[in-house]
Amino acid sequence: MRANWIARGVLATVLLGVAGCDDSPPPLEMRGPTGDWPHYGQGLDGLRYSPLNQISPDNVGHLEEVWRYQSGDFSLGDENQTRTSLQVTPIVVGERLIFCTPYNRVIALDPETGEELWQFDPELQLRRLHGAYPMICRGVAYWQNAEADDGEARECRERVFTGTQDAELIALDAATGRPCPGFGEAGRLALRDALGEDVPAWEYYPTSAPLVVDDLVIIGALVADNVRTNAPPGVVRAFDARSGELAWAWDPVPPDQPDTPTEGPYRRSTANVWAPMAADAERGLLFVPTGNAPPDYFGGQRNGLDYYASSVVALHTRGEQAGSVAWHFQTVHHDLWDYDVGAQPSLIELNTEAGPAPAVVVSTKTGHVFVLHRESGEPLHPVEERPVPGNPAPGDTLSATQPFPVTPPTLFPPQLTPDDAWGLTFWDRGRCRRQIESRRAEGIFTPPSLQGTVVFPAATGGINWGSGAIDPHRNLMVVNQSRVPTGVRLIPRDEYAALPEEETRTDAGGLAGNNRLYSEMRGTPYAVSVELLSSPLGMPCSAPPWGTLTAVDLDDGEIRWEVPLGSTRGLAPWPFWLEWGVPNIGGPIVTASGLAFIGATPDRYLRAFDLASGETLWRADLPYAAHATPLTYRLGPDRRQFLVVAAGGHVFSDPGDAIVAFALPAPP
């Protein structure tokens, strides 16, 4: 029903020019830089920054759709297959736009016309996932054999690497889409082979794009949340991009516990790496954002295996130290809230009083932004360990303090108390107040409890995998986040066993019928339920905005502007729209011309913001919501700059299937 307009989404989670412009676009400027989009985050540095400037604040209002491609790979979900979500950011290299579909087909298009050049079908076996996960593939990676000479066969000199939900790593010829026969077995590597016994297909598979650096293709994987304590390993592996041979592996085992063999089997229940990674090729460092040690909401049995959890870890990529830890920084100690690091680390040169310093920016689900020295992990802006609420659930432990950045300040409200309850009416607000009063609500890091706990921000963030985008010349970061509360309750095992199956069963990529997400957490004393705290009208019990876009000056840590992101279009139970900001998933990009582009919202808009002020300059109505990060490219000096986004919905918006391209009108 429409009253559940956000509840189901948060937990799983014609053009309109708005700038003042006349009817005729200005002449198209053909001077200026050109460039492609060769990596998921544009560069290995994860900045999501493009030097292009043909599309500018002065002419962005004249963007028009120029092509649209639909693969046909989408599903609403049923008992046989999970619903899909097109969250991919394509890459553009060598006159090809290449992306993966939710069913792991890899497709190459002409970047300027959208014409299909080739496609590869891995014939995916896994079509039904566990719990609330949709079918997704967020990106592919590209590699070129720089050592190939003219006498070698041209086949597979350029390669595309993709991970699949069957837990395979596949190498394809970038020119044809055919598997590369010299890589693994007929172009494929089975990633589950070294994980030990009892790893079902739905419990371990990659969703983020691999990363290619130093002729290595590096990959982690999703491990299904809150299933059991004896979960699959969280290992990160690097394979030779030519042969597929294992070069090194990092098994995130605490330093005081025995190492595991490079080739496996690896230690169970360690922190995994599902999010996109970044690399400093010059320094030979890989920056790895880690997940949590399973399960998320109870840690009494972890026995130190969360040492590297919810952290950014710097790994050596070459030499005798390859695959070893250079340093790590933990953003949440003994994480009991699913506050793992979903955002890709970003590499910048920070301007300090002592001069430029190589930095890595780590954005988190808590709304914290940590700025660390790239070589040592030491904070370049102050970080404090502050006391946090105590009294964990029976059988668990807590960290007495958690790290808080002093600069930049947290981007998230500090707490949600009964007095902060929000509603459109007195009655609505009263219902929200009672929901908060009935649970522990002592601010961020209040531990999960049998009574129930207000978890604010929710596990969806804050800042999630969409990550921030940074203009490296201004060190200005633009980042989106959601601001909604959830209620988390630990359920004793006997009480959970007595619940009827129809109450706890989830649908195909959604939630249980009562809008709660139940998880068994086998091996612990408890199951867990997670639900959005919402009013009878279905709106969050926290005050709007429920989604924001924020610009942060990373040099001085000041917030330059913040605006609500998204409208209630298509969500709210009324016929008018409110620009209140809404829960969102996806990410922004920024360009040298001073623009930030982002979809991410369920209202089906792709928006352009003025990087200097946060003003909305343009928006386009898409066929489906764009819960993905856009990209932009310009392939020659006499050609147009294109803006492309994947529009395919998510759990809180209808699934679909469209890659949509925009450009300024072509000159006559």
C-alpha cells in the first residue's frame, strides 16, 4: 500500500530544464579537453572527477536525450528469481562503452550512438538470492597488455574483467566479447573453490567491479549478512591479468592469529570486501574498505576476527610485501550496527600548513569523513575517541569509545530522541514518539538490545557505496546520504522459532510482508529484526530532509553547502510533490566545468547541481530511477561530451532496464 512508500525501500533501501535559459542553445564549443571513463570511479583514485567542460553551468539546461539502450535483463521477482536492480556504472575505453547487467551479461555499445557492438552471456545459474538482496552487478574492469608486441596475436590484448553471481571471475576480449582462452579455464576462474566446504552459491559472490593495477586483477566479494557465524572467508585475491594465476591473497586474519596459506583454504568469518577499492599505483598501495565480521548485530562469538572490520586497510600490491598490510584504520570498533565501509576510498593531495600531503578520504555510513595520510594511515584532520552508550546484550561486549572526526564535522544529525519525533500531524508525531520511547535511543552507537534500539543512521547510511565525488583542484567533495531511522531488536532463539513462517519469510529481493527484515544469525543466541521507524502515513519518524547532498571543503573541513536531495514524487500518498529530500542510493560525479551530476533518488530524476552553490540547474525525467553513479566522456576534439546513467530502479522503486545518454544539441 502507498502508506509504505519508503518503508519497503529503505531496508532492502520529457526533459525539464530548471535553469533560466532561452529556447535556443548557445553554439556548441568544440574546444577543450577530451577524455574517457576507464575505471568504475573514473580513475584508480576513485575521485569520480572528469576534466571535461563542454557541458557547463551556462548550457546544462539544454541537455537532451540522444540514445537509450535496453538489454531486457530485469525481473520483478518471484519464487524462482530475485528482483533486479541496475546499479552499474559503465566504463568507456577504446570507443566502447562496456557494462554488466544484473544477470551478469557483459555488453559493449558504441558510446555515441548506443548501437550494440557485442555481448557475452555467462549463462548465470544463480537466479534466486538470499533475503532482501536484489540481483546486481555494479561494474567491470579494463586491462591492456602494455608488453604485447606486433608479433603476438591480437586476441585479448585488451581485456574486460567481470565478477558474477556464480562467483566466477571472467576475462573477455574487449574487441569481441569472447572469453580469453589463456586466462584460467577457458577464460574463467571459480572463486569459491578455495573457500572451504559448505559455501552455497547465494552466500558468496562479487557485486562491485574488480580493480586492475600492476597487471593484476583484484577482487573481493559480498558475503550474505546475518546468516550464520561460520560464514565464508572475507579474502581479497589478486590474479595475474594474463594467465589468471593467483599472485597473492590477503586473508583478514588478526596479526596475533595464525596466517593461512596464500592459495587457501582461508579463515572463515573474517571481514569481507564487497565495496569498490582504490589504488595508488605509484606507491604500490591498494586501499580496501572492509565489511563487518559476521553477523552484523551480535559479536559475542567473533573472538577478535573483527580486527580489520569496518576499516580502510592499505595493502602492498607488489614486491616481497605484496598482499601484506601497510596500515589500517578502523572507523567503528566492534561494529554491531552494520556500519561497514561501503564507499570507495578517494585519493587526493591535501593542502596542509606543512604543504601538500598524500591523503585518502574515507566516507562512512555514520556520516563521518576521515582524512588520513596515504602512507601511514595517520589522521590529517583531528580524530577523537569519544565515549558511547554501554550495556550490550547478554553475551556480547562493547567498545567504550568510538572514533569521531573533529574535522570535517559529522554530516549526520547526532541523535533521535522522543522529542525529535516528527510527523505531519499531532497524531502522526505521537505514534512516532511512542515508537522511539519504547526503544533504547541514547544516540549513535546505542547497542542492539532485546528491548529494541533506535539505529540512526540506519545500516543503509549515511554514506553508502555511491561514495563521494571530489574536484581535486578545489578539494571539494560532493556526497549524498540518507537520513532515516530503523528499529533493531534482538530476538531470543526460542521466541524466533515460535514466529509463524509467513511473518519472517522475505520475498524475492524485498522484505517480509510486515515490512520487517528478519535474519536468523545462526550460531548466536539471537535472531534479529530490522524495521523502518515510520508513521502511519509511512513517513520516517525523523524530520526531513531524509536525503541530502553536501559539499565539503576537504582542506579546511568546512561544509560549503547542503541541500535536500530528491522529491516525494511517486512515493508519497498524496498527488503533490515535496522537495524534502528522500532516501537514496547511488552516487555523484563532478566535472571541471563546476557541475555535479547525480541520480540516486526514487523520483526518477537525474539532476545537475552548481558545484559552487548547490543550486539545481537541470533535471531529466528518466524511465526508471537511477540508483547508480553516472559517467561522462568526450572521445575527440570535434565531438560532443556525453552524460550517461543506468536507470533500473531498486527495492523502493520499480525495477527496469535502461542505459540513457544525454548531450548538448549537435551543431547544424
